[in-house]
Amino acid sequence: MRSRMYLVLAAMVAAPATVSAQANSCAPGTVTQDACQKAVDLFQYMAPQLGTVIAGGNATLGQGGTLGGFTTFPFPHPKFSIGLRMNALQGSLPDLENAAATPVPGDRQSSMIPVKDQVIPGPSADVAIGLFKGLPLGLTNFGGVDLLLSAMYLPEFEGSNVSRALPDGGLKIGYGARVGLLQESLVIPGVSFTWLKRDLPKANLSGTTAAGGLEADLAVNNLEVSTTAWRVVASKSLVMFGLAVGAGQDKYESSADVIGRSGVANGEARVEQNLTRTNYFADLSVNLMLLKVIGEVGMVQGGEVETFNQWDGKQAADKRMYGSVGMRLSF
């Protein structure tokens, strides 16, 4: 994927441009207009997929209701759970090597860009802490509160012609809360509302390329992907197994600064995207005493993403399936 991205970015160094995430945002009549538009569309195509990988489905895999506040066994402490998960999106990558930008001045040219299927992974860790058990309501409780935390780690990287630096560090902490609508009991399922903010660590990418015989130093700075998500989830434990189903809404906010430098000229572009999507999922868990092993399958859909170029396959805002596997310890 690096070579495809750099091929597009290399064509942007011949003249400066400032763009946003709209289909007709690149300055017309310059040698870089077509390359600029393809770079914008590449960003727009990939940003929703990165947002889904970060947001995932259930805020806590296999969990529907709240944890139940405090317990006194074996000593007084808030109930809590710790989980590890791997999200995987049924994604696709544009094959930009087969959609070269027009290297002459003039208007942008709409291309039919092929795409290739690609599974896009995203590991993370989750912590839930019970703060309040809730108020009694018949055989259950209402209004319990859990604090939710998550962590995503992205390592730095340096190779022969590409590097990834993390100016604020590779660890990004997410946060949110879960409010219980029904506390799970012997006969009543757990039902809750969750809100969670998860972000990708800010990254600076740099590399060199010689696309079209043009030597260039390329940088993608301040790459950020932020997500906020709310969910309504119901779950029920069935001794050895547990089921959970839920639905909600995701909001993705993505941005980056692209800079190209060569002996000829410098060019730069600012790209941004805001997108809202519907998310729904189902979890199946296996209960092993304190440990749960969970699998999840879900789908996101909705929203509109305008692109000037066309895609020979999945479109930027098409619905996409994802899955998660993980484990969770509860105390």
C-alpha cells in the first residue's frame, strides 16, 4: 500500500494546492490538478475504513448490562473487567499503480480505479469499571454506571525508504461510559446505553519515491482519525455461553497534511472528512469461570462520500462487514 500512496503523492510536488474532502476542491489549470484529485479521493476512500477498524462494535465484547457497581468479595472494590481484542474489517485498497495521474496541465480526469480486497486489522485493549450499581426496579436495577477505557498502540517504524514517527507517542487512550437500562439477572437480560471515544495516535509518515522519473521527498503529517460511537446493547448469559446484540451510530473525523518536496517545487494539501454511519453487531461468548472468549460479527453502513474518480468495486460509503475476536477477565 505504501508504494501506491507514494505514487500519487509524488505527482503533487510540481505545484502547491490546498484541498478539502470534496470532489471538486483542487485548483484547476495546474499540472497537479489531476494528481491532487486522485490524492483527495484516495484519502476519502480509506478514511471510513480506518474509522470502522478503530470504533469496532460492542464497547466491551460480550457485555450488555453494567457490571453492578461495588462488591465486598474478597475485599471491597469496584467490579471491573479487562479485555483484549482484534478487530478486522473486510476492506479494500485502491490499486493506484493502474490509475496514473495525468502528467500535463489541464483539468482533472476521472478514472475508473480498480480496488483489491484486503483484511484491515486493529488491535486494542478495553477496561470497564463499575461505579454505581443502580436503583432497584423489581427483579433488576436501573441506572447503573460503568467507566469505560480503551487503549490502541501504534509502533514507530523506519525502513529503507519510509518511516513512521509518532510525535505524541504510540499509545492513545479512549474513554466513555455505560449507563444501565436493565441489570442482568437470572431471568432478565442486561440492557445498556454506551458512549465511547476512540482515536488513532497522531502519525507523521515520510518517504522517498521516483515516480515518473521525479525524485521526491514525501510527508503525510498530522494524520489523525477520531471516532465517537454510541450503542444500545442487550445481553444474556446462558451458563456456558452468552449472547449479545446491539446497534448504534459512529462518527468519524479524519484529517492529514500532505507535503511533497523536490528540486523542482514544493506542494502541499490539507484533506479532511466527517462521516456518520450506522453500526450493528452480534456477540457470542464462551464462559470459562472468570474468563470469557468472545467472537463478534457486525456491519456498518450509511453516509455519503463524494469522489470525482470512480471505483471498480466497493465504493467509499458502501456497507462493510467486520469481525472481532477477544478475551475478557471479570473480577
